[in-house]
Amino acid sequence: MSSLQVRELPENIYSLLKRRAEAEHRSIAQEAIALLAKGLETSISPKVRRNKLLQKIAEEAGLNGGTAFKLDPVELIREDRKR
């Protein structure tokens, strides 16, 4: 995972970040990541990212009606093993 160092952070911003982190029961680093993700309009939730990726794959593959979500991975693995 990448690392980020912020230099010359104004004291008032640090104080606000620290208070928000305490209110959300997060570390300062976790709160900073959550706020950056929100500001960049992205999600840090793996589940949300995974669903968006699956939807994009289905659209690019031309699978209409959410067919990709109806595929059973167990059946696909069994089918592949039979070959």
C-alpha cells in the first residue's frame, strides 16, 4: 500500500482532523483516508469497489440484464474441472 506524508499541515486542520477521528473512533490516518476518499468521490469499501468492477465487466462483455451476477462460480469451476 502506498504512503503519503503531508508537510506543513496547518494546526487548525490537524486539530479538526484529530477531533473528527476521535468522534468516528478512527485513527488520524484512517480518518484522513476516509476524508480523501469522500473528497475524491471514491469508495474505500472493497465490497462497493468489487460490485462496480463486476458491473463494468458485465457491460464490456455485453452481458445484458446482469447475467454476470447470475453466474454461479461453483458451477463454473466444476464445469472447468470436467474438461
